[in-house]
Amino acid sequence: MRQNTFDILVFIGRPAAGKSEVTDYLRGTPPSQRQARFHIGEFDVVDDFPMLWVWFEEDHILSNLGHPRLYTDEYFYFKWAYLWDLLTQRLCLEYAKLLRDDSHFHNSHTAIIEFSRGSQHGGYKRAFEHLSEEVIEKMAIMYVNVSWEESFRKNNARFNPKRPDSILEHGLPDKKMENLYKECDWEEINAEDPEFITIQGSKVPYAVFENEDDVITGMDEALGQRLEETLGRLWEIYSNR
């Protein structure tokens, strides 16, 4: 029997805004409470950071072997902008595999898809153009909102050089962070409607989780309360489409 939960939640926002920390908080929340408060059942996470990091590692190995790098230059910038589109479509492919392996997946599960995009490489507008129809028709968006300055601060604060591949402890060098993510097109995209964004002709519900005051880092009930409020608003829009 179908649960009272989102099919797909897409978490987007600037790097280090708190997306992965929210997912970590949800993972530690008892399933019955998670469903009642946040409308999220059992869940699987599809995040493009591990995909991206594998490319970095493979290019490093290839370079050491004396072979051409496949994806990035020596400073780990993408060789071609279309690799961002590849990442977006890989997210959709991984979601499709979840449905392939369990045709009743959404009877019990929510899929959480997570990524960041800056205007320098096309922003969210370009990313949304590469989402599959299958994802678009079932998704709701939660945008984790912080300023550029706060994103920059938290990127440095969380970085652990001993674990650069970690979901919760990775970070970007300052210059690269500025080049790729200082400019963001989110406010342009959501300017016309406080509840829906049009993606490939479809109206997709969204809500904004405000985190400029960094309610996420403490991982306590303050986070739970704000998340409940934000996802409660989003659920109303989503369930009444």
C-alpha cells in the first residue's frame, strides 16, 4: 500500500549549503517519525559528487601512467561543459535503475537526488533541461538557501584534507569555488511563481529551506523543526498538484 510520502525529492543549493547534512539527519531519524514529520519513507540517495570524484581519481591515475586525462585538465576543471549534462543524466539513469530493480519502489521508498550547479556551467536552468521525463513527473524540489559568502565559509569549514572524497567533508579550493559557484541562477528560475517551477513544460513544486543562520550544522531539533515546516509546505503543494 502506498505511503503518504514524496516519490522524488531533489535537494539543490550552493556547495556546502547543507544538502548532504539534511540527508544525514534524515538517515538518523526513525522511519515512522521520518514519514510522519517529513513525508519521506525509506529512501535511497542519488548524488553526483561520488560520480564526479571517480572522474578525478581516474584522471589522476591516467596522468600518473603517462596517458591523456579523460575528463579534466591538470587543475581538475572539466575539459568540456557537456560533462555537467552527463552528470545530470547519470543521476536520472541511477534513479531508473532503482525502478528497474523494484517496480513497487515508491510504495515504500523516496528517492533523494542531490546536486549543485553554478551559472558558470549553465546553472540549474541547463541542468533541468537534462532531467528525464520520468524524474520530472514525480519530483519536488527543496532548495537549501545560503548566500555566496556563507557557502564559501562553510566550504572551508567542512573540508578535511584527509578525506577529500567524503560526502560530508569534501571541499573546493577557494579560486575554483569562486569560478564555478559564485554566480547562481536560482532566483531567476523561481522568480515567477512561489510554488512551482516550469521544467520542460511541466510544473514542478518547490520550497526553499532557509539556512543562512546555519541551523543545519548543529544537527539538532532546530533543524528538525525547520525541515518539518519546509517539507510540510512542499508536501501540501506536491500532494495537491
